Amino acid sequence: MKNLSSEEIVQYFNDKFKEKIKDARIEKRSAGSKKKEFFNIWFKIDKSIFKEAINHLCEIQFPHFAVISGNDIGENIELVYHFSVYYGVRLKEISINISVEVPKSNLKIESICDIIPGALISEREIQEMLGVTVEGIPDNRRIFLIGNIPEGVYPWRKDEKGPQKLVRDMYE
Amino acid sequence: MSEKTTYTLPIGPIHPALKEPVAFEFEIEGEKIVGVDLKVGHVHRAIEWIGTQRNPIQIIYLAERICGICNICHPLAFSRAVENIANIEVPERAEYIRTIMAELERIHSHILWAGVAAHEIGFDTVLHLSWAVREKVLDLIEYLTGNRITKAVFTIGGVRRDITKDQYPTINKALNYYKENLGVLVNTFLDDKTIQMRSKNCGILTEEDALKLCAVGPTTRASGIKKDVRVDQAYCAYGDLDIKVMTPDIVTGEVNGDVYDRIVVRLLEVEQSVDLIEQCLDKLPSGDLVAEPKIPKLLATLKKTEGEGIGRAEAPRGEVIHYVKLDGKNEAPYTWKVRAPTYNNLLAWIPMLMGEQIADIPIVAASTDPCMSCTNRVTVIRNNKKEILDNEELHRLSIEKTRRFAR
Amino acid sequence: MIVLRLIKQLFKNPFTNKFPAKYTPTSMTEFLKDVEKGKVKMIPPIETPPQFRGAVAYDKEKCIGCQLCMRICPSRSIEFIPETKKIKIYLSRCTFCSQCVEICPVDALSMSDKWLLADTNKYSKNLIVE
Amino acid sequence: MTKESLKTFKKSLWVFHMNTGSCNGCDIEIVAALTPRYDIERFGMMLVGTPRHADVLLVTGPVMKNMEDKVKRVYEQVPDPKAVIVVGNCGATGGVFHESYSVAGPLDKIIPVDVYVPGCPPRPEAIIYGVAKVWLKLEEMEGKK
């Protein structure tokens, strides 16, 4: 497959998933004195097509997976998967951020470790930081918080499960 | 010896770096490693959570203290994320100064690493040699920024300190020093028989594994994957500069993905950094330093801004990515997520360490530059009796192996 | 090759900066007392460059009590005293970023080049600027 | 032996460095103090690999909750007479990490501390100066004996 431009990538996803892509936005920025440009693409997708979308992304090029970030937005938790494609070509890299919302009543998301094994640590992290259950994760132990904070407290949450009560005032 | 028994060997957990302190648990068969497990998080400092309690200017200094060694890249990535959200145009001069600072840091970090790596194989002479060479760049950093380690020169929308014409002689002197003295270091590392014996064909990471496990930085470049944010994306002044991805085949003509290749990549990058700084100094445009010099006004603007953005930068150890979400109501960001390079390189350790000997653990673990060696305490369980092997012992084993080769 | 380097080394000044004394003093207590009295001289540390970020210096007269510095201090090292409308800076909390110096509208704060601050009490007089 | 030299702390100071969660800034400055430019080893000081060999415990970083018991254990393992130095402000007071949920507190709430070296990170010579202050304390203890 030839190198796609950022509009073509958005088109490529829209063609395949149609209205399941809730929102797609291209962010164009430039830097330096020659004002060379770079692009970030932000997708908001429906949970039902999540795994398929990742597979679809792999068809463009095997992406570099960066990390998963999570937002607690009231009723739902939003997970943002950060990828980049076309690395290695001078100034052609495109960052792709795919966000998917998971309702707090059913906090489950599929694992992508079978496609991208490097996502394991990040998936373990969202499990303990947000309390999201990742289905099919090869290793579901906690990772960063062992011994530091008790189970059932999720530091990235904004609700009553947040870590606020664990804070000690150091300056008395 | 027909029946093979494996033993478990935990290493760690006191690992000083970032939030990635790590404990290994090895399964060993004699001297050979047949299983690796990782435990991280002993020194989780909750930096991301603290960040959501403070305003963006305060976070810059918090981001600086994510890692004491890569303390340019984290504030840089964070400010880029915020600038992307709030549509702040950074002045050209500030972009160039940012680039110079980032490259100075790369020089100091890679030379630091070279010393640590030499120490891990028991070659302490080279540790002292390389750290002596490193002092020059620290002096330069102190001269330009006022601090030896934490530079504190970044702010949202620009930089806080200028590089003036009368500072050029000092900078040029330091750069010339590196042009003259790096040769000694490079020769020591690339031609020395002992280092070659210890590092060639050791800790191999194949191209496929590097791709699948999403390794970053010199670790992945040594395996032949051309991934370098400075080349891929036009951030700071890198879009204007003459730069290429450093892979080990430039020197050796082949890519093995072993420890030796990682050494080659790092040394090449130091040379490249000196060159990049000179290019920047030549082209340094005139203009402002900050987009919005009044901090209270900047904070007020950011308070009203809503949106999410990412900022990326190439740290000495690999790609740094920060995700920030501002909600338009509070001064503090709604979410802040930091991805440091070692985070992605953790999993790459497993294929690297498989099949190696115990004595190779320090150098293989150090070869990804996890900010410090994580081999503080080792327990060997032999025949149900616990023998404690400490850092020294492991270090001694490593030195003995070097001596065996040297003979 | 190596012999040549060795001979060169003989005539070079050593790279080490011998702070605070060349050899271990017979008694450190005596040595530091003598230094205070001015009997012996400490070998000075490596010089700090101009614009070095040392301990914060505070000009109480100029301060107008606007509390801007408190707002951007990343480590809450600045305390406001409501009675006098002045501030108090704890150096043992400071991160030496000099952000407060930059934001101060009346230049009441500045960075000194004092940095040998080791002390036995973290809230001793030397470590509080007011 | 003269009476004068009896007052001196008779051993070379051996130091055990422990990191309880610092950002590495202080740690590299401690290593820098050992390397040629500052060369603290000319005073006979060296970093040792186990607390049982050490006279001085050097701690960097705020104390994380799951490092709390480890610090206590290491402190107990250091033989008397001993001294503790905190390098960097985050170990002394929490510094920039002061409102973190996983920090157990400043070090002096957990074990007794003798010398604070403020700085973020301090220059290597400030660390050497801090060690000199510890020397005073050890000499004082020796003198009382």
C-alpha cells in the first residue's frame, strides 16, 4: 500500500466503518523557520468496532503503539490509544489517536495484545489506574501500584474511587 | 545430569529511574536464563495525579523531575502538548534554543550511559574517562541555564533564557573539545577487544521483536528500525536541520541488534548532536523568546482553553509522549498522561535476556539505558536454600567474565 | 602511545578540583573552625557562572505582598505571613527554578550564588529566607 | 599516636547510597562526586554495596510507601556509629512531590536524619560539604566515648 496522506487515512476509515466513526479530526501544526508541517489525527469510534479498527489500522502499516491514556468523564471512561505510522520516512510520520468510550456500568474493553504484544504494560496500567477490565489480557496482575495503594482505589478516577484520601500533608 | 532443574532468581526491586523501577524474576538453568518476569512500580510517585492538582507552569517543573537525566524532553513534550491545544505559536528563536538544549542533554546522557555500561562490565577506567569528558558539557549547560542538571529553561510558548552572541566563544570551545576528545572514547568502545567480546552477540533484539514490542530510541534503532521523532516529525527546529537516522550499519555495515550495536548507535548520536548544535548556532534566527511573556495572562488563557492534545519529543532514550486534556474550567489539566521511553523498552528486555548468562544481566539491562542499572539485590534459590547475592556479587560475576575473556 | 600519554599526564595539572582540602584534614572539626577564623583557606569549589541559580535572596522592602510567587511555586516553598504581608521562603523545599524571580512584578526576589547549604536542621535560620 | 589525631574519626567513611524514589538527578550528582573532577575517593570515601559495610547512609528521593519498611531495615543494618544524609529537597521535605498519594513522608519522619543537603539537585561539591558536616557529627560522637 502506498503512503497515504492524513485525509486519505480518515477517508479510509470512514469508508470502512461509516457512521461508527463518531468523529474524525485532523490537527495540522507546523514548526521551525521553514514551517514544515505535521499531522495528528483524532478518531472517536464506537466500542463495537474497536478491535476491527485496530486491525484495519495495521493494514496501513504496522503501527508504533505508544500508550493508552484514560479520562474519567462522568458516566463513561474514555480511553485514548496513541499510535503512529510512517515512521522512518523524513517528516512523513502521522500520529493517530483513537479514543473509545466505555460506560462505567460495564467497564470492559478487548485486549489488543494479540495484534500488538507491546501493549501489555499499558493495558495492565489502565486496569489498575481506572478499574477497566481488559478482556483476554495475557497477564492481568497489577503493575505499578503493588504495595503502594490498596486495591479498589483507582488513581485516575475523579469519583469516590480516586486516591484523594491517601494523600498525606507533608508540611504539617 | 539427565534431569534439568530450574531455579528462580529475583533481581531488584530498588531501581531508581522514573516510575519504572523494576524487579526481575529469572528462571535459570545452571547459568542460562530460561524465563524472565518483570515487576515494576516500587517507586511509583503518582506524578500524573499530582499534575492534575496544579497549574501548567508548576507542572513544567514537575515534569522536569520525572527523570533527572532526561529533564529537557519531558517539559518539552508537555509544553508542546499544551501549545497544540491552545494554538500557541512558538517563536522561531525559541524553537532553535530548545533544539540546542535538547541536543546538549543528549550528549550528556549518552556519555553518562557509556560510563555506566563500562562500569557494568567491570571496566572502571572507562567509567572515569567518560565521566571526565562529560563534565565539559555540564559546565556548558550550567553556563547557559544556571543549573547543572535540571535546566528549568522551558516555559509554555517558548524558553526562559537566551543564547547571546557573547556566549558563542564558550559554546564553540566546548564543542571543539568534544570534536577532539570524542575520538578517544569512540576508539575505546569500538576497538577494545574486551568490550567487543562482552557486547557482541549478547542481548540480541531482532527487528521483528523490536517492532512488535514497540521498542523506542537507540534500542530499536540498533535493531534496524528507523524510528526517531526528530527525523519523522518537524518539531522544534529539526525540520530545518540536516539530520538522519543513526543505525549501526553506518559503521559496521550490518545490523545485529546486540549490545555492541546499541553502543555504536549512541556514540554516533553524540557526534551527530555536536553537529546539530553547530547547525543551530549558524541558523539561529532573531526574534522573541516567549509567545506570551506575562505568566498570569498565559494562565488565564489556558484556564479558558478546552481540548486535548499530544506532545512528542525524542529523549536520549527514545520517544517521550505526553497527553494533556484541558477542560476549560480549571487551571489544572483534567488529565495528564506521561509515557517515558523505558516504559516501552521494558518488554524488550525479555527477548534480550532469554538464553543469556547470569553474568550478562547487568550489561544487557543497562544496554537499553533504563536510567540506572536495576541490579541491586539478587537472591539465588539453590536447593531450597536462599543465598543472597547482592549488587556487588553480581557485579563481581560480571567482572570475572570480562577477565576470562581478557586472558 | 600509552607511554606518551603517561608522560604528558606528568606535566598536566590534575583534573580534580580539590575542594575543600587537598588531603583529609587531621580533624574535620578543627579544620572547619580554622576556616571560620580565617587561619586556613578552603580550596574554593568550581566557580559558578553568571546567572547561576543559587539560594533565593529576598528584598523585604520592595515586596508588595501580591502573592504571585506563591501561585506558581511548584513545591509550595513560599509561605505568606498575613500580619506583615510579607513572604517567607523555605530553601529546603525550593526547587531552584527561579520562576518566582521572573514573575515578581517589583523585583523583590533574586537568585544569589550561595549554594553550599548543607545543614543539620532543615528549618534552620540559614535555610529560611525572610 | 598524638592526642590530636585521636579526636579524628579513625575510619574512612564508607557510604551506602539508597534511592527511595528520586528522579535520578541527585544520584548522578553523587556518582559525579566520585569521578575525576571532584574525586571524593581521595578522602577514602567510597560507595559500598551493602549497608553492613557502611558508616554513612545517603538517601535520595522522597520515601515511597512501599520503600518505607526497606529504609527502616537498611538503617538498622548500618553499624553504629552511623549517620544519615539526605541529598536533595524531595527527601528532606517532599519537594515537588509534596501532595502525592504514594509518598510516605519526608525521611526524618521515618528515620533520624543528621544532615540535609538542599538543592534540586545539589552540586557535587555541596554533597561533599554535606559529608564534611557528617564528619563533624561522627567526630563528636567519637570524642564523647
